[in-house]
Amino acid sequence: MFVFQILTTMIPQSITRKNFIKSSSILLASSCLLAAGEADATENSLSKPAGKNYTLKNVRLETGFEYDGEDVIHTKTELFTVEIEDGKIKNIAPNQPNAKAIDAKGWLMLPAFKDMHIHLDKTYYGLPWQAHLKKNKSVKDMIAFEQQIIPDLLKTSVTRTEKLIELLQSYGTGYARSHVNIEPTSKLDSLKHLQTALEHKKDSFEAELVAFPQHGLYYTQSTELMKEAAKMDIDFIGGLDPTSIDGGIEKHMDFVIQLALDHGKGIDIHLHESGDPGIKTIEYLIAKVMENPVLKGKTFVSHAFALRYLDKAKTEEIAEKIGAAKMGIASTIPMTGTPMPIPTLYKYGVDVVAGNDCIVDHWSTFGTGSILQKANVAAQVYGYRTEFDLSRILKLATGNILPLSDKGDRQWPKAGDKANVVLVDASCSAEAVSRVSPVKSLIQGGKVVF
């Protein structure tokens, strides 16, 4: 037997209900921690298989919707037996409760979660507590601060990254897209250290990497380092606020785009800029992707805050263009200020993905590690309260994989799918999103992580 493991350095072991407080966002984070800290060990245990091939029984899967007229009012589920072989789902059969198999205890099986915007290389996680410093207000302030602290952070970055990965796993995440610093202070060491940590976790965690010029391409002369990084088993070329950091759109973006084309990489740029600089950067990138169709489906804008402040007509116009270019938007789902126009982006087929971004680092004091919580925040921000809407927004946590189609047909899991799954203490997807239900087990590539 093995027990759902949360390192004491990760999650407090005792959180009382007296701390369930004030704001919904804090309540969400607290509920996850409470479940981890107070859950009974027996309830949180699952037999560890002896090898790669094993069978789970009493697995709850969604089977369809129940309707009142045209309205979805309930999600139907049944218990099944699921065979896993060589890292894939081999067979799904009617439940055999008396079979000699690992007991999934009626927990709901969902696709394993994916964090599609995070910085695994930069975190205070595993170090003594430190809040954000008031003096660091702008991106350039943060660049100067990073130049001071990165040399010391690099000394423990491999260990801290591994602990951060374990935190993500404890919340059901088995895959991440991580941006990693490429700049003159750390040179290529942040990338090398991250790749070392990922190598140590390769049997239970997968990641794709973005070479990220955090200190600007020209503001700190990072272009040659970016060229070297492009040869080092990364997946995307990153960029950062071309106008405010590097003084203009074309020079910065042309470098990013050409580097991606030269090395067959995708693009994922950080764009915090609002107003004309932000919108013009997005429009420039759209035009370049349309000129170079090979970039369709693998070009993303992270944050894209400029989209928050457009009128309805302009929002519709640019969302349609982003969709036509098959570009994606990576969002942290901001809880304050004008919401990101995610429903409009969905309307035009834009690939919207979500991430935690910073987790208790020098950029942000916050971050629980739960991507399911991000789906919950989206549900609150956009008013997704019905059974159907809650079940749909789960896709923010799963990388756009849903157990049921919009018509209620079961589309996941199927024989042949990768055995990347979570078991959660929920009756259905809608409840899992609404309550940020506790994750009881993560199985990645057929391996039971916990």
C-alpha cells in the first residue's frame, strides 16, 4: 500500500475550518489544503501495482447527461473496470467489484491536469517564506532585482524545482509548459538546471519548455544566448513586451519569429502591455503567422492583457483573427479588473490554455499549484454555474480534454489513450470544478505517482 503523499514543506498538515474565510479565492485555495491536511490516511490510500500492467476496479466514469427539456441538470456516471498496460489504457469494461484489482473506491477518473504557463525555474518554494517586495513595481524593476538574486537562487534551483513539481503532482498535474530564463545573469544555467530536474522526474512528469528572454532581447543583449538555447531541446521561443522593454515591436518580434522558423519551434511570448502596444504586437504576430502557416497551431500569446480593454466590436474582430491564425492564448485567469474575453475567444475557436504562472516567487506571493482551481476561478469570473457550463470549463485544467462531448457522448477515456489520469473525490466534472475536489491519485504514463 502507499499513501497520498504531501511533503510537509509543501502543504500545511493542519488547517482548521475556522480559517475558511472572507473571499472565495482564499476559500478555494484553503479547501484544497484542508483536504490534503485532514484527510484520513486510509481513505487516501491506493494499492501500488507491482508492475506496469494492472487493473483498476470501482472507477467512476461519466456516461452522459440527464436533461430537463433542453437543460442539462445532472451528469450520469457508472463504475467500471479499467485495464492499464504499458502506459496506456488497454480496456474499459463493466465493473467487477470482486475482481483481484486495485480498488479506485468510486473516485471519479478525469484526464490528468496540465499547467500550460508556469516558471518551474523560479520559485521560493522550498526556501523560507518571503513576500513580494513593495519596491519592485515595474517589469524593469523586477529585471534589476532578478539580476541580484539569481546567482544565489541557482545554487538550489534543481532541488526547488523538483519540490515544485511534486507540489503540482499533488494537485493532479502531470504535464506543464514551463518558461525558463535565458538572460546574461544566468546565461544558460537556468535552462540546464531545469532540464536536470526534469530528467530526475521523467518517469512521472512531462514538460515542454519555452526559452524566455526574461530580461529583454536587446535590453540586456540576450539574442546570442537565445540562439544557443534554441539548440538545447526546447520547444518554444519566447518574447517579452517588445515596446516597453526593447523599444519597438518589429525588431523584437522578427527575431523571435525567425528563430522559431529556423529551428522548427513554436512561439509563446509574454505580453503584459495594454493599449496600442499590446494590440499592435498581437496583430503583428497574427500577420506573421498567416505569412508562415507552419506556425499555425503552435503560436501562443501569454497574458495578452491588451485584450481586456477593447470594445465589443474590436474584441470580436481580433478574436476572429486569432482563431483564423490558429493561435492560442495562455491565461492565468485574472480575478480582478476587467476580465479576459475568454468566452469570446472560445466563440472563434481560439485555443485557450491556463497556468499558475508564478508560485510563491519574487514576482507573486500567491499560487497554490492547483490548475483545477484555475478552472474554478474561471467559472466564477464568467458566471458558469450550471451543470453543463461547469463540466465544459474543466477543459482549462485538462488541456481541452473532456470526458463527455457537448452532446453528452462519452469521448474519454478510450482504449489506446495514454494512461494519464487523476482520481478525484467528486461525483462528476461539474462538482470537481465547483468544489475544487481533492485529488486522490495521479497516474502519469501508467505509473501511479501517488
